[in-house]
Amino acid sequence: EISVRQAALESANERLETTVASRTAELERLLATLREAEESRKRLLTDVSHELPTPLTIIRGEADIALRGNGKPVAEYREALERCREAAIHTSRLVDDLLFIARRQSKETRLHLTNVDLATFIPKVLEDCQGIWVDREAAITFTSELDAAETHADPDRLRQVLLILLDNAHRYGGARIELRLTEGPDGYQVDVSDDGPGLD
């Protein structure tokens, strides 16, 4: 009878240890999920604070230019409104992406790949940046020896990255900003440089 009871006790202990191990593993998984969610939240806040100011600065700058002075040609107002509209569309896409991240439907950034000619794409981005240079003097130049620079990429993402780099150069750099397009062994390279003190 003692042997039977001892065997039952050992079996109960084994079941208890198995249950405790299972619950411990489940708690560890929950803690890992919470840590991942917290990291995603921090990344989301960082993205919001870093991404949204650039298109909003463009909209504000273009509006300031349009409202300055009197008797401007209709074409100038139309160009300002078009740049504001493009910046608003870009902002809407950013918000969609941030919501996409927040809902955690996927860990991958959505890319819409298409053919992009960097030789003509980059000057268009620089035109959209005119509103950024309103608040202080800054001279920006674009140099390229390439007549065409065809690549397969997401134009919205490229525009987003260029705007961030140019905005950083404008905020923390000197008065001269240079954007350079060159051809490399594996594709094309775009450099944004300025004469400021630099960043850590």
C-alpha cells in the first residue's frame, strides 16, 4: 500500500513539474511578446517623430511662399498647391504605414517596386524641397554625370529617404548642401553632404 501511494505521489509530482514547466514557458512567451510590443511601440513613436515633420514642413513652407507678397501669377499658386498636395499624399502614406506597423499585421515594410530613373527622379524631389529652405538660407546643388539611371525600386520609399537626409542636412548642416548621383559596381549611389559639424 505504501509503494502504491509512493508511486502515485511520484506521478503527481511529475505531473506538477510538467504543469509548472508548461506554465513557465507560457509566461516566458508572454513576456517576450510584451517586450516585442513595447519595442514596436517605441519604434512607432520614433518613426512618427522623425517622419512626419518633413512633409508638414514642406506644406507650411509652400503655403508661406504662396501667401508672401501680392499679385503673383496663377501658375505660381498652382505650383505651390501641387507641392502641398504631393506632400499631403506623402503624409497620408506615412500614416498608413505607421498604422500598418501598429497593427502588427506584418514585420515587413511594404514595397511597391517599379522602374525609376534616378537622374530625373532626384531633381523632382529637390523641387518638392523648396518649402524646406524658406526659414533660412541654404544653397543646394545636384551633380550627376549620368543621363539616365534606371533602377527597380519603390519611388515613395526613395523619396522618403531623400527627404529625411535633406531635412537633416538642412537642420544640422551648414549653408551648402550637395546631392550627388554616381554609378557603382552594384548599382547607383546617392550621397547627401553638407559643410556642417556633423552628427554623432
